[in-house]
Amino acid sequence: MIHPLRGTGRRFFPVVIHPLLFAAMLLTGQIAHSQLTAEPTPLVFNSGNDRLLVKLSLDGKPIAPEEVRDWILFAGENSYTHMITVTLTADGLLIGPSATAEVGTYTLVINTKKGSVQLPVETPLSEHKSVLETRAQQLGVSIDRAREELGFSQRLERQQVELRLPPTYYVGDMLEVEIPQYSPSQCVWKVNDIRVLEGFGQNKLRYLLKVPGPVKVTYEEWKDTALLASAHAASEVLQIPAKRYSVRVNTAVTFSGPADYTVYNWYVDKELCCHQQTIKHIFYSTGTYHVICVCTQPRKPGLKEYQEIVYLVSVE
């Protein structure tokens, strides 16, 4: 027998639920009516090294870390969870921007066994300075003067570096590019002006594209404080076209994710609901809904490390 999970406006359920599990879910639904809060809020990060300790409570009582199920960072219709780090500690959730964080305003949804809570997140990253800016501040001089002091305007002998990218990628594609080196040097890779890889001889970049939109890749070679070579290229990351469904209200609909993945996360209008490969869902109100399946940890070689399947459902 299929049992729906009770919720506000929508009900979720996996393919088959044991009666005892169904009873536990009903209990959780009752508890979820209590007030789940998070402090502090909003979360503002001015530096990539900033960390804030967030404490969850239910009706004034602390929530234990093991009660946390997962979390997702949203902006508009897109997921940016890769831009934030969340560490569960005995004192609470230690939250901060990841190495791929970008300036912007987001919403962090934390899902627990007691319900969900939303926190506004702002990442102005106003204190994130480049090596050149930091050195100029230390010397008390202008950026141009610091560039001369550090020799950034020098270019040692090096053949021209060329970086090419295809005009388009899709969300879930792995961006792979390699620059031939005639002698090993310090390499720096940036994606959308955020440093994602650096090191001696690191002339090959593998970067998983999870966010649609323009993408700019920059490559630099350094010797001490002297810039040997640099190149950049741009492309566009496209969202895989949504699969369109037209269904009747109060009718069960089956959604299936791609096979051979370990982790499945299903979202209906940004709300996490299930973790199975195949789910069923009933829409109790007319309108248009976004259903997203995020798949990670492939079990077979050759599969994408990350897949995002989008369903656009029209309910009549």
C-alpha cells in the first residue's frame, strides 16, 4: 500500500512505505508544527575564511547535530550548495563559504528530523584581497606602485599560452583543460575569478560544472613574484532542458532518476522530499511545479560525477 506523507500543500512518499515507518512519519509531521529556529541570522561572510557557529533550536530547546539530515543553498531556481561548507559539531553547525564561493545573496535550507529552517546568506567577500592588493596595503602604496615593486609588470621569456574552450557545456559536465609546459612552474587556475587550483606543475584542470550561466577560466604561470604567462577563455554552461509533464490534480505521478548512482536527492519546488531512484508524488493543487533530481557518486565508470534532472510539471 502507498501512503502519502503529510505536509502543507503537497504530500511526498516513496514507492512503498512500511506501516510502522508511516506512523513515525506522521509523528514527525506533528512535531514539525513546532517552531524550529536558527541563530544567528542572516549569515554574512566578508572573507573566504569566515566561519559562523549556527545553533538550531526547537521551541527554545537545542537540536543535536545528529538530527540534521542535509542542507542546500539556493538562489532563484538554482542550487549553489557547492559554494558553502557545513560542519556538524557538538556546539552547533560551523558554516562558511567554500573555495568556490562567489559574491551574491542566497538562501540556506537546513533539513532536520524535526523539520526545516531557512537562513538568508550574504557573501560580499569584501575582505577577499588578491596578493597584489594585500602587498599594496602592506607597503602603503598604490596598486600600480606595488605591481612595480613586486615585478608583476615583468614577463620572462615564455612562448605564448593559448586557452580554448568549447562554446557550451551542460550542467554536470566535467571541464577538462591542459596547458603544455616547457618547464614546470607555479600554476594558478581560476573559474569566474575564484582560485580553484594552484601548485607547482599543476597545468591540468578538472572542474565539475554544477551551475548554469557564463563561465570564465583563467590560467597563470608564475616564477616567484613574476608573471610568466597568462590566458583566459569563456564559455556558457547550459541547463539540460527540462522534461515536461502534464498531469491531473490528485493523481500519482512517477519520476525516475538515472540508474547506477549511490546518492539521489529529490526536490519539489526546492523542498527536499526523497532519496530513492524512483519516487511517486501527488500534486494536490493546480499550477506549475519544478521537480529536480540530483544524482552523485556513480557506481559505474563513464557516468557523470554529478547529474541534475529537471522536470517541469503542469498540474491541471
